[in-house]
Amino acid sequence: MKLTVIGSSGSMPAPGNPASCYLVEAAGRRIVLDLGNGSLGELARHVSLDEVDAVLLSHLHADHCLDLCAYYVYRRYHPDGPRPPLAVHGPVGTAERLARAYDLDEGAGMADRFDFHEWGGAAEFEVAGLRVSLAPVLHPVPAFAIRVEYDEASLVYSGDTAACEALVVLARGADVFLAEASFHEGRDHHPDLHMTGRDAGEMAAKAGVGRLLLTHLPPWNDPVRSVREARATWDGPLHLARPGDRFVVGAGPAGG
């Protein structure tokens, strides 16, 4: 598998860095994990928007899903004709959430351009030839960590979550752990919301992952501090996820 970071900014886009979005490719198939605000244009720099096989949403906060409204415009109003429905997987209520965001009737919504598949809890299924496993995690709205596997390669994306055992279980033995690190130690005191770099490092160490990528850093955070906090609990390979970074999952960096 190959992982491309499209956007890694937390809570809002940053200059030159869209909100959460990650492209996963294997065997000629392509899925996108989250499509936060500002990410669709950057995604189009790396892949044709007609060549995406599915979008998976970790949860329904705007910085993780809202560019599906722009994708709907592309797929419905393209001058060469409407694009076929695209599979969109997300928590229960995904279709209604996006309909409200674009001021559409919630009954019909975007169903003419998106084929919605909604989940309500832990699940395992196949998408575009990739194996996907979900685990509910700790956040104010229904939120899920996502594990993607192809052949012997495995990637786990935390989505938004506070530190929790479910994340450790899902991430166990993963080649790459894409973990949010929104908070700083000693500054942010909001329970059951996000992780610090220290939390992400601790989750990585407990799960025995191969490589830790820190992501979802808000624009006001100091990335050097986030890395330093992660190093307090994690001594393995560590990177900040930045737009355009590419990794071969299971075999180290592929550039960027």
C-alpha cells in the first residue's frame, strides 16, 4: 500500500495545509480517508477525482467531511456529464449530515452521486479490494479509528480521539500508525476529546506499531513540541504528517 498525506491540519485548514485527508492506494485502487475542508483541490493534485473508488469518514465534524459537498458539485455538474455514484462509508447519519451541509432535502440528499454505507459500531468489511476494520473511539460525536490492510501491509488511522484502549487494540502490530496529536501537555484540559503527542506515542508503544505519523495538529500548535512530547513515550520511527508526504506502508518512506 501507499499512503499520501493530502491534508493534516487539525480543526481547521492551515496556510498550505488542508484539514484531514489521506489517500491510500493498492493494486490500482484508491480510497480516501476523510475529506476535510480545503482537501479536495489538493487531492486532485495527486489523483484524478474520477479515479477514487471510495471515501471513508472517521466522523462527521466539518474538518473531516465537509469537502464532500465540493465533491458532490464535481460529480453532479461536470460538463462532461454526471459522474457515477461514488461509495461513501461513514457513521450513521452521514447522508443526512451532508444534505444539511449543502441545503438539500434530507430524504434525497446526495444519493444520486454518492452511494452511502453507514456503520453504527465496530465492523469489518472490504472496500475496493482493501480490508477495513473499525473501532469506536473516544470523541464527543460517534467517531471511529480505521484500519486498512492489503496483502501483508497494515495502516491504522486514529481519526479524532482521546487516548483509549480500543485504539491500542485496533492498531496492534500495524506497519503505520497515523495518530492525531491535537493537544499539548499542560496546556489543553478538555477530557475525552483529543490526544497529545505523548498520548500518541504511548498508544503506538502499547500497540507495537512499526512507524508513528503525527497528524491533526492545529495551526496554533508548535510541531516541534508535539514531536518532543511523542518522544517521551515512543522511541521508534517518528514523522510529522505533512501535505504531499508519501509512504510505502510496511516498507518505509516513499519520498516526501
